[in-house]
Amino acid sequence: MTDITAESRGSGRNPVAPGAGRTVASAVPQSLVGRLARGVSADPGAERVQTRAPFTGEPLAELPRSTPEDVEQAFERARRAQRAWAETPVRQRAAVLLRFHDLLLKRQDEVLDLIQAETGKSRLHAFDEILATSMAARHYGRGAAGYLKERRRGGAVPVLTKTLEGRRPKGVIGHISPWNYPLELSVSDALPAFVAGNAVVNKPDTQTALTALWARELLIEAGLPADLWQLVIGDGPVLGPVVVEHADYVSFTGSTATGRDVARRAAARLVGASLELGGKNAMLVLADADLDRAAEGAVRACFSSAGQLCVSVERLFVHSSVAEAFLERFVARTRNMRLGSGLAYGADMGSLVSERQLETVTRHVEEAVKAGATVLTGGRARPDLGPLFFEPTVLDGVTAEMAVCAEETFGPVVSIYRFDTEEEAVTRANATSYGLNASVWTKDLRRARAVAARLRTGTVNVNEGYAAAYGSVASPMGGMGDSGLGRRHGAEGILRFTEAQTIAMQRLLPIAPAFGLSEEKWAALFTTGLKALKTLGAK
Ligand code: NAD
């Protein structure tokens, strides 16, 4: 055990960030809600669904609820619009993304207000979404023509066969997105789909639909034909299966349980799906790590968006020789994080998004404490700040039978584990069915790469928690094992929205006996030719 002082064992309270003077109601007026609601694919007289602001619990937006028939009509409209869009030159399609990039940076404050109002996250964490979304827009705006261009490939018979590999859009993408990063996760997967020539029918989480609707308006302003992005709103178990039923490909981000259901339905129709699912991500602090940087990094890795981040760290493995020194720094920083609900920069962490989230976080912490875990800091809700606030929490002494050990909490809770050898750290980090993200802290980059190569996760961040890999949008991002299938970002992030097509043009001679050659002679000639091709190094 460490000699963490009694004060750091949860007796201090996290300080409160100053308010911003603006209320959610003034930042998100009903006139704006009404305008955005017109972007929902639903009958104007549709039943309404109510969302609430997590910061205060007060009503935020009343939105039309799409029916399964609305979803079907959305697909029809999207399909009609997609035909013309697929004929539009790729550079013209890419220009829309680049204009969107500029508009987003210019008008970021509008959407930062919406993201904060809908999710309850701090402004800095909301800004993460501006970063990630604009990076994806720039990357695919600049890179799409290269990714999609027709490529010459070696033909069946050199000289006689000219072969081209092309990419065709899938058609209409069914895109189902969660509430935790409503801008980034609604838009960043849609952008490569659009630029590859597809239309999108998107079902965002109802709680964060305003952000997705705002982004749709902005993309239309940037030049996207309006019918190309259809937004449907309603319960996941009701509308989700209808989206999958009509899609030519499914892009899903959400929980592993829902992802399995989506995968089963897509498989039954023989359409592809990319699934970005949950994680139980590990951070490894090796003996030679810079402990101040690691402690700072751990705060970001564990508590960004109050831990409601798929790539955030929930298991922190520290080398025994530095555990005490690291924890002293990490716990002190965590305890000093300012909590707040201001619609302005200044708070280090905001609120959870929903009662369900608060219930899971509370249950994981309370069960662990009851079973013998120690709270080093945090460990309690903060109703004095808002109905869904929970302090950033560091747990020690967590054991295998506690839910918080293996299950995704998806909240501001991290457990500390000590290790003595790197071998042990890697084995324990890998001892999970998930495989999304990992973080390794050391001054020795060669060592970091060797450790990274043995971690079973789709991304590994060295001396950073998650942002280095997530922001490297030219490289693939996604999960192994229960964390998903397929990847966003990079070549895989756009090619998943295309079908490969091979066009092979045969010249002069058929690939069959010719010039009166007998079958035997033709086979012998071809055998000689095949040997020669291998000798000449042909692939
Ligand atoms: P969720 O699976 O409950 O919901 C995600 C989306 O799926 C929502 O739009 C929801 O309405 C819809 N949905 C619900 N039931 C459905 C069904 N039967 N068919 C089709 N769609 C359905 O997930 P959540 O709890 O809202 O989101 C949090 C989860 O998402 C966490 O597990 C988190 O790790 C994961 N996540 C993963 C990534 C990633 O990139 N890997 C990113 C963010 C969140």
C-alpha cells in the first residue's frame, strides 16, 4: 500500500469552477430547437420526444419521433439523391468537406453550446470534438481523390491483359451513433461515406440529436445536397433494426451488446458493417516514466468527458517501484480538478449524461468499496452541482470479483493496479475481452514500441492517453475482440464505404488455346510462361 494521506482518501471535495453567466435555455433558445427539428425525417405531425439538459435536468428540446415508415421513406429519398451524387466528380465532393472544415472552425461556439447542453461535458472536452471532426474533414477532403482513384494492377497475362481496380460507392449507408461524442461520431464517419459517393441515413442518439441536426445544416451550407443526409430520431431498438434492414452498409458506434445485434442483422442480409464498440482500456506506467507527465496524462486519459469516452482509461497499471510517487501526483491532480456546468472554458470536468450513467457509476464504486476497495479520491455524486455530477474517482485494492475490474464503467472511475515486470503488465492489460485502446508511459521509445506490439488493442498511445492515436486520422482507429470490427480513419475508414471493382481488358489473344495450338501445347506454353513470370519476379 502507498502512504497516501487520509486527506487524499476522498475526504477533500473537488473544487467548483466559476459559472459562465449563460444558461442552457439562453444558449439553446426554442427558436433554434424548432429550426433544427425541421431537419428530422418525420411527419410534421409526429409524436414528440423530450430531451433534458444533464447540467440541470430541465427540458431542453422537443423533437419529432420518426416511425419505421419514416425510416423507409428516408432511405428512398437518400437513394434518389445518391444516384446524382455518385456521378459528381470526387474533387467536387471533397470540396464540400473542406468548406465544412472552415465553417466548423468559424462557427464552433454555436455547436460547443449544443454539445455541452446535450451531454453535460465541459467546454474543453466538447472542443475535442471540434478537433477530431475538423481533422477528419481535412483528411478526407484532401485525401479522398487519392484513396478512390482507379489503380492499374498486374493483369492475368502481361501485356495482353490490362487490369484496373476501381472503387464504387456502396449506396446508402445506415449510420447509428451514440450520445457521448455527438458531433464527432455523427459526422466523422459520415464524411468519408459522402466523399466516396454515398448517401447516409443516420440515427443519432435522441439525447444528442440537436448536435447532429446542427452539423447536417452546416454540411448543407457547405454544399452537400440536402437529401443526401437523412436524420431519423427515435428509440434504438425500434428504429435501429429498420435502418440495418435497408442499408447497403452499416456503420455503428455504441455498446458491444447492441453491436452484436447489429452485426447479426447485417450478416443475415450479407451487408457489411463496421462496429466501434466498448473498451476497458489500460494505461501502463513503466518504471522509467516521467511521473509528472504521466500523472497529467492520466487525468486526461481517465476523466475526459467524465470518462464517457470509448478510448478512456479505466485500468491503470503502475510499476511498483514508482507507484507511490505516481499516485501522490495523480491523486492530488485529480482531487484538484474543478467541476462545473458553465457554458465556457474553465471547468476540468462536467457532468454525466443520464440517470442510467449515474446509476452504473455509483453501483460500480459502491460495490467495489463494499467488497474492500479503497477510494483514494472522489467516490461520490455531487448533487450540489447538478443532478448528474460524480467526482473523478481513483480506486485502489480492486479485485477480480468486483464489477469495476472487468466491466466497462464508462464513467470517471479508474482502478489502480501494481506490477513488477513488463511481462506481467502486458499479460494483465491483455486479460480482457475488449481490445480498443492502450497507453504506455516510458522515456524509452524502443521499449514502448516493443510493449505496444504485444498489446492486443487497435490503438496504442505512447506518452499520451488517447488523443495522439485518435487524432492521427491518416491511420486506422478501432478495436480488436469485443471492441469491434473494422476501422474508422485512414484508408480503411473510407474504403469500407466502397465496393472494389476489377475491370480486366483482354487484348489480341484470348486466355485459351489459339493459333491452332493443341490443348497440350497450349498448356506447355503456359507452364513455361508461368515459370518465367516467377523467375522475373512478377507478383
Ligand atoms: P448503445 O449501444 O446503447 O447505443 C448506441 C446507438 O445505438 C444509439 O443511437 C442507440 O439508440 C442505438 N441502438 C440501441 N439499440 C439498438 C438496436 N437494437 N439496434 C440498432 N441500434 C440500436 O450505446 P450507448 O450506451 O448509447 O453508448 C455508449 C457505448 O458506446 C459504450 O459502450 C462505448 O464504449 C461505446 N462507444 C464506442 C466508441 C468507439 O469508437 N469504439 C465510441 C463511442 C462510444
